[in-house]
Amino acid sequence: MTLKQGSSPSQDGVVESDRPIGLRNDPISVAVNLHPFQGEKAKEHFKTTDPGVDVTRLPVIGKFLARAMKDRKFQFLLIVPNQIIFWIVIAVGIFGVTDPGRNFGPAITWYLWFCLVFVMMVVVGRAWCSMCPFGGFGEWIQRKTFFKRTQKALGLGRKVPESWAGYGLVISVATFILLTFIEEYFNIAGPGAPIATSFMVIGIVTTALLSFLVFERRSFCRYICPLSSLIGSVGSMGMVSGFRTRDREVCMSCQTKDCMRGSEDGFGCPWYTWPGSADSNALCGLCSECYKSCPSDNIGLFVQAPLTSVIQPVKRRLDIGIAVAALFGLVFYQQYNALGWYGTIDDKLNSILHWPHYPDPVAYLGGIGLGALAVWALTMLVRAIAKPLAGSSSKSSWFTTIAYALIPITGADYFSRQLPKFFKHVTRVGSAIVHPLGMHPGIYNTRLLSDPSIVSVQLAVMGLGTAASLYAAYRISQRDLGPQSSRPRAVVTATLVMVFAISVLATIVYMPMHAAS
Ligand code: SF4
Ligand code: SF4
Ligand code: SF4
């Protein structure tokens, strides 16, 4: 089964089986919109998602940014500092002290980095992807260069099989769920033994490297990376729209499509995202290659109002809908696992299954599946209340539309889960940095906030997430669901009630969790 229609991972709305055989699974033809959006229709189609401000055209900073991004070293310089930290994390995790709080590897990874990535996601979008050492390392090897424009790639250069590509970000959700299971089972992010963090990072970079050597471009980032589904969905709240075309008319008549195929100055889009038809920031890795390669100077870096890529896309992706439901199921499972009463149930389950300790795979996958199914069931309940008009969109499209409204609360939930580690232990990062010098500053046990204060911050973050989700639910249901319903007011109310109920449930669990890490 592949995901079809408004859900299709193709950027152009053409169902893959309708495409001429020779063009199937050709990432360029899949990404480049050759069919539906022509001339004035394009303007109309992208009216709501076309962002307003091109930062490369702003006074002063615009010129500086434009010059920096035309430089081939631009992304290299973003990646290098993280690459250095990343190898230090691996090395000190293996050779450093065994106390995870005094070891720089686990300390920076689990007390600081995960929180920062979330802030970047929510504020910017795929900011982390532009500087990520995993993708950066694989790409350097694949291109056989740190930053030059090379023509021949190292490795097999295969295309991702059509059957995989059809699942879009769903594979990435599966790898995220698998990685989280491994992390929880070995208590890697606890953090436990520092060497476990090193092995986890080595595992990710090895998988990434193999993928870069087998498949072309950033197939790993687009389909496999465990973080991609989280960044792609939660990041759509961000204020950076990504690199987009300045004038779609120019793209329509562009014969070369250098932004996709590459030119002397830049590689073809490693993410298979055609700026000419992009209507969200979900799949732009902010690498700036299209900015370098477009011969018509028709690419800009645009910013948008927060939530634009959640609310405005005309064509929503089922894979993102599934990702949101599964990610919510996962974080909610982790939440109630931190409650005392669930510990008793978990112990019983483990003894029945002869499983040594949390998390047992049955409860883990069952919990995530039940959470995701509950989201699906509630969207179907909204649909039933709405009494859809004849010929209105399918159940999966209905589910996808409402799932987008849950993106802010899901993002807030993941962020809130990280906050206890940050507020209780982030000072240990400083302590771990100077520990090899024989210094033992008194900040090791200094916490930034008490447990009750942490809970208050968590509730505030969840409150913001709830407000953002309700706003998104209102706008989305009014524009997209109301016209398909014989009861347009009821569908708006039902969507709001559903989103509110889910948000409140996830929020109140933080109270009995007492700032559990
Ligand atoms: S998708 Fe994953 S590997 Fe690729 S750049 Fe983003 S975080 Fe890094
Ligand atoms: S190369 Fe430039 S003008 Fe041509 S399709 Fe790409 S962005 Fe548009
Ligand atoms: S080439 Fe352009 S559209 Fe593609 S990922 Fe890089 S910045 Fe985004």
C-alpha cells in the first residue's frame, strides 16, 4: 500500500500510477509540478501559502545573507561546529568518566541539545537540518567534498524504491519509534552510561552513511531519519517558510529546472523539493543549493507568520497526519508511564510477558497504537457529526486535515517532556566541560527551577500549545471542513471540542507527573 492523493508524498498532486511509466519514481519529475498549476491558476493555488517577506531582499541584513548563502561554504560552516561537538560526544562517551552528569557527551546531548532542537523547530522549522552533523557527514562522503560542487557522487546512487517513497514520512515515524524504544530500554537519555549515548550516535551516523552511499541525494533525510518526521511536522509551526520561488510564472516557463537538476554553482535539491511548488516548510532542509543554482535569481529565503505551514496548505499530506497521530501516541504513552499507578500495571505486564523491565514492546507499541487510533476515531466522530456532503473528501483526508490542528499541542507536549531535564540538570553541561581540567565547580547540583516551578512552566507551555492548536483547528475546520459538511457550524464546534479535549488531557497529566524526567 502506498499513500495516495492529497496525501501523496508527491509535491505535484499527480497520483503516481497516473504518471507515464518512464517518469515514475523519478524524483525530479515527482517533485516538479508539470501538470496542474499553470499560469494564473498557480497564483490562485498558492495564494494562501505564498509567504510575504524575502529576507534576502531586506535592507542591510538581506545583502549580507544573500552573499553568505551564495558562497559554497555556507552550509559547511553551519555544520562544522556541530560536527566537532558530535565527534567529541562520541569520544568522551567512550573514553571519558562514567558518571553521565560529569561526562560532556550525555550531558550536552540530553540536558541541552534536545531542548534546543525543539526551540529551533518551533521557531524556525528545519533549522537543525541545515546544520545537522548526521546528514552533513553522509553528504560530505557522498559528494566527496566538504563544500565544492562535484559532479560524480560516491556510492550506488540508487533511487528509493517507489514502494518506500510512497510512505513519505511514515518510515521516519517508525524509525523514531524504534530509536525511542532502544533509548528507553537502555536508559540512554536518562542519561545512563555515557558509552550508551556514544553507541546510539554511532548507530545513527552509520545508518545515515550507509543510506547516503546506497541512495542518491538526501534520501535518508527525506524518508528514513528518525528525527525527520518530528521536525517535518512540528517544524511546520516555524516562521521560516524555506527557500521559495519569487515568481512562479518564471518557474513555469523555466526549461532547465536547475534548482532540481543542479548547475555549475549548486547541487540539485537534495530533498527533492521543488521551490516552485512548495507550499509548506515541511521538506525544505534550508541547504540553500537552489538559491545558488537558479540561473534566474528567482529564489528567496522567505519568512511567514507562525503556524502558516500548519493552517494554510491547500493540499495536506496523509503521511504528516499519520506522523502527528503516532507521535502524539508516543509522547502520551511516555507521560502516563511516569505515573505511579501505571508502574504497577507495567510490572504485571512485564511478569506476564517475561520481559525484564520498561518498556516492554507489547505495551509500548500497543500504547502508541491506541493513542494514534484514538486520534483517528475522534476525527471520524467529528466527521459523523459533520454529516459530510455527497462527494466530500475521503475519511483519510478528513483525518489528515484535523490531525494538522494537533501539531502545536504535540510539539508542546514533546517540549514539555524535555523541560525537567533542562531545568534540573543543564548546569551540569558547564560542570562536564571543565571536569577534564580537574575543576569541580559547585554548580553540579544547581537546578534552575524547583519541581513545582517546572510543572508550572510545563503547564504554561501546554497552555500555549492548546491555544495554538485551537486557533489552527478553528481556521482549518472553517476553511476546509465547513464547506464539505451539511452542518458547517457543528463541524467547527466538534473539531474545537476534540482538539480541546486531547490538549487538556495531555496537559493535566503533567500535574501528577511532578516534573518527572
Ligand atoms: S533529516 Fe535527520 S539526518 Fe537529515 S538533516 Fe534533518 S535531522 Fe539530520
Ligand atoms: S531553476 Fe529557478 S526559475 Fe527554474 S524552476 Fe528552479 S527556481 Fe524556478
Ligand atoms: S535545495 Fe532549496 S528547496 Fe531544496 S532543501 Fe535546499 S533550500 Fe530547500
